[in-house]
Amino acid sequence: MKNIKNLLLSLAVPFLLISCSQQPKNEETKSVTVKPKYSLAQWSFNRDLKAGDMNTVDFINAAAEMDFEGVEYVSQFFQDKVTDFAYLDSLKAAAKDAGILSLMIQVDEIGNLCASDDDERNAAVELGKKWLDASKYLGCTSMRVNAHGDGTPEEMKAQAIEGIGRLADYANEVGVRLIIENHGSMSSNGAWLADLIAQLSDKNVGTLDDFHNWCYETISGSIWGPCAKEYDYYKGFEELIGTAEGVSVKAFKFDSLGNEPDLDFPKFFKIMKNAGYDGYLGIEYEGTDLSSKEGILKTKALAEKTWNEVY
């Protein structure tokens, strides 16, 4: 009889182990959805800043009032202050007082880092270094530059590898990540920019992925203007999301339901989710129908709604 009991017990143990292994996980082991992080792009207030109705300190305070975690500066609004450390101190103090993180400077008007002319390219690199110093001083973790220049697409890429590559070496020295945005000319061609980033992979260069800005050839041939050739928004975004340090969640207008009729927010957010993107969502309102603040809040509300639907 004892032998029979032992036999039954030996047969039951594997069954119990299998049964236990198939029990549902308790609440503590369930995966937790990543909480979205929102930053505010200074360009959202471009009309107010250009009109003199706001300055950069005002922008920092406005971002805090609207419950953003961080800000993305645009160099155009303090272009002559790159080496003015007293001014930079005022921005640092304002951000600290407001409880706002300084995340990035989007740098324009330093010259063309992809120029065919060596002197022009070198001058852009040297001025870019000053902005990297300013970025580091403000506590920013990244700095956005433009991949603009001249020549054929392949010539521009070679010039970008040289110019942006040298600037990236300095960025790595100071501890700020250099990133490139799809922002006009060939940089708005997703395949071209993705290949450039791949060739700069040893330099730790990343991307700032904008929902818009996919016109890579204008009718006039200039960087900005009526578009002749436009890249597929969602294809380009998907090609770049794997190297994204930031995302510009952009809107121009809204329908009666609060959706952006020309930009498929759920499609963009699904691409981000599938890629595992967990960085900041940089809110950027670029419309003119609403006040800057109202447009920003509607863009953020649409981002929040879409996040909840997709994630």
C-alpha cells in the first residue's frame, strides 16, 4: 500500500508543477505602460517671439504653466547670445525656478554643414561648436543641426559626413548628442537621411523626427518654398524612428473633433510604439488660426488622446 501511495505521489508532482507554471501572473508582474513625457518646442511661440511680445524666459515660464516637463530652444530667438554667459545664466535660473528641464537647442543660421566650399563648411563647424558649448552650459542633452548644403544628393552626403562628422566629434567630447532633423532639402528625404545617419553611426549622431517637413525638392530649388517633390511622411518617419533622440509632434489645424486632418496621429504613434520609442514628445504648434497657447494646448490634448488610444 505504501508503494502505491509513493507511485501516485510521484505521478502527481509533475502535474502540479505544470499546473502551477500555467497559473496567471499576479498583478505585480504585469507590464506597466511607459508614461509619456512632453516637452515644448520654442517655435510654437514663433509669432509672439518675432513680434517682441515674448522672450525666451517668458517661453520657459509659459511651458511650466502648461505643465510641460522640458523645453526645446530655437537658436533664432537668441542668435547673438551664444557666448553671452550672463544671458545663458538667466535662462538657467529661469528653468530652475520654473522646474523645467532644458533638453535641446534647435540650431539654425550657422551656415551649411554640408556645403561644398571648404571654408563655408569649416565656418559652420566652428560656430556649431559654440552652440554645443552653450547647449552643455544650459544642461541640454542634445543639439539639433540642419543637413543643408549644395551639390548632388551623393555629394551633399559626403560633405555632410565630413562636416557633421567633425562637429559630432566635438559634441561627443562635451557630452551633448548631435542630432539631425528632417528639415528641408535632402534631409527631408527619409532614405537619404537614414543612410547618412548609418554612415555616421560611429559618431553617435541621432535624429529629431518631425511629423511634417518632408519636402525634399522645391519648385525654385531653394530649401523652403512651394514643394515639387515630397517624401511619404509615414515611410520617412518609420525609417528614422530607430535613431530618434526626439520627436516633433506637430499640428497646423484641427477639425471639429480636435484631430489634425492632414496628419495621421494614430499612424505616427503606432510607428513610435512599434519601435519602442520612449523619449520626449515635443509639442510643436505651427498653425496660425489659433493663438499660440491655444494651439499648443490642442496639440498636446491630441497627443494625449492618441497616446491613450494607441498605448
